[in-house]
Amino acid sequence: MKILVTGGAGFIGSHVAEAYLQAGHTVDIIDNLSMGYVENIPAGATLHNIDITSDACTDLIMSGEYDAINHHAAHMELRVSVDKPVHDAGINILGSLRIFEAARKSKVKHLVVASTTAVLGEFVNLPADETHPVRPIAPYGVSKRAMEIYAEYERIVHGLSMTILRYTNVYGPRQNPHGESGVIAIFLEKFLKNEVPTIHGDGGQERDYIHVHDVARANLAALEHRLNGTFHICRNDAASVNDVVLALRSALGNDYSVNNGPAKAGDPAKTRGSHDLFTAQTGWRPTVDLTSGILETALWFRDRK
Ligand SMILES: NC(=O)c1ccc[n+]([C@@H]2O[C@H](COP(=O)([O-])OP(=O)(O)OC[C@H]3O[C@@H](n4cnc5c(N)ncnc54)[C@H](O)[C@@H]3O)[C@@H](O)[C@H]2O)c1
């Protein structure tokens, strides 16, 4: 198949592009390099340096070349979304809508769309499955939820075949440490520069961390099964930020210091998801445990220097 991966110069999109290439597909990438890097793009993929909110994006999809689209390009800095919700919505809602519309008109056979469990807001049931209430508490979650609703509209009303994957906290090699989400990448960058990172709050907040290789495999499974619906991609396991710091210190063999600062508004206290629905439909399961995933990620950040 010929597949267009949006955001393929970014962290997750580049791993997804790699997984599709390894499975024998042809991959084109759309990325405006606002947060991504040319070095992330796997060998064999072709970059189109364009913005998903531009007519050039529509024109590329309308060329009719693509059998499938994998949509990962997004604005995803939660704090920036609070300060600049119009910027966030312009990319995540209008950019996504442009892609869905062009995909339908050009008869793309399947779409896989990256969403987030940030659409849930506070987790009231743990582990959260796909029936969990959806009450986003930051503009980023609102814009991703709006994207999901447009995707559902395209699927239900126009019959566009589409999988929506909601990730919890993804980590691994190539994660951008210069954003303001992704505690593992941010702390690794600071530790390796002998800077002292700040934990927001007491570090007891729990997250369901999933390795990017598992996420890339989920994107391959979603495409191969032409799965329709919304699915949680997670490990159904939670670790606190303090646990992550311990694992990072152990991986790097150094007792690095951390500061504690005020807790951030809009951050849920605990997140943990259930992947049972996706596993039942595809057989996919997470395979990378947090200790070995953090070790691999720490070595990648260290050796990249
Ligand atoms: N990283 C996580 O923990 C996580 C969790 C849940 C969901 N997600 C979702 O996964 C997707 C990818 O996230 P990531 O962590 O790889 O982020 P990332 O910032 O590394 O990748 C996003 C890519 O999109 C590109 N991009 C941004 N705006 C663009 C635009 N207007 N036009 C073209 N390209 C544009 C960026 O340059 C970047 O390469 C996003 O949709 C995000 O919402 C990520």
C-alpha cells in the first residue's frame, strides 16, 4: 500500500512510518518540521514539507495516490494550548478536518488517527476503557475530542473506514525533550546536561507509560485489520513520576537531583487505561515493560550526545 503519514518527522509518527516501511508499504510523510526533525525520518520515506492546515495538504491527498493515511501531526503542548487555544484548535481541529475531507473525496481506503486519553479529563474509573466519560480539562483535550467527533461523523455518515487510537503517555527514543510534555525525555535531557529538573507537585501522580515500539505496532495492527472505532492504547499499568526518576537514575547509574515545584493545573492525578477492546479485536498486547523501556530510552539519549 502507499501510505501518507502526517507528523512522520515527529516522535511517534517516525516510528509508525518505520513500522509501515518494514511491513513492505511505501511511505510518504507530511510534516512542517515545527516540532519534528529530518533526522527522524526513516530511510525510504519521502518528506513533503507542508502544513496540514494548507491547501498544499489537500492537494497532495487529492492527488489520489494514497491507499491509507496515518494522521499524527498535531499541536500537542498542553500548556501552550491553555495560553493559545485558537492556535491549538486551528491545527488539531481544522487541520484534521481538512485531512478527513480530502481522504473521503480521494477514496482513501483506511485512516488511522492519533488521539489521546487527555480527551477523558480526570480519570474517574481506573483502568479507563472506551466507555469512560469524556470531559477534557484542557484545550488540547478539547481539540482532540473535536477531531474525534469529526472522525466519527466521517465514519458514520460517509462510511470512511477509520481507527482512532487514544494513547496514554508514550515514551521512547526520538521523543522531543523540548516540548513541555513527556517527562521521561525532558528529565533525561536535563540529567544528561547536569541540570536539575522540576517535578510538578510531590511526584506521586501516576501515569500509564507506553513504549513507542508498542504504539507503532498498534498502528500497524489497526491498518491491517481495517479496524473501525475508538481504542485505548496503553499498558494498564501505572507508575508515579517518583518511580520514573528512580528508574532513570538506575538506568544512567547516577543519583541525579530533582526539585519539587507547584502542581500544574489541568493535570489529572492518576491515569491508567484498559487496552482490552483493542487486544480482543487485533491480538495486540504491549510488550515493553517500563524498566527495560526506560533503560533503552536512556541509552539512546546518552549515545545521541
Ligand atoms: N507523545 C505522547 O505521549 C502522546 C500521547 C497521546 C497522543 N499523542 C498524539 O500523537 C501524535 C504525535 O505526537 P508526538 O509525541 O509524536 O509529537 P511530535 O511533536 O514529536 O510530533 C508531531 C509532528 O507533527 C508535526 N506538525 C505539527 N503541526 C503541524 C502542522 N500544522 N503541519 C504539519 N506538521 C505538523 C511536527 O513537526 C511533528 O513532527 C499527536 O497527534 C499527539 O496528539 C501523543
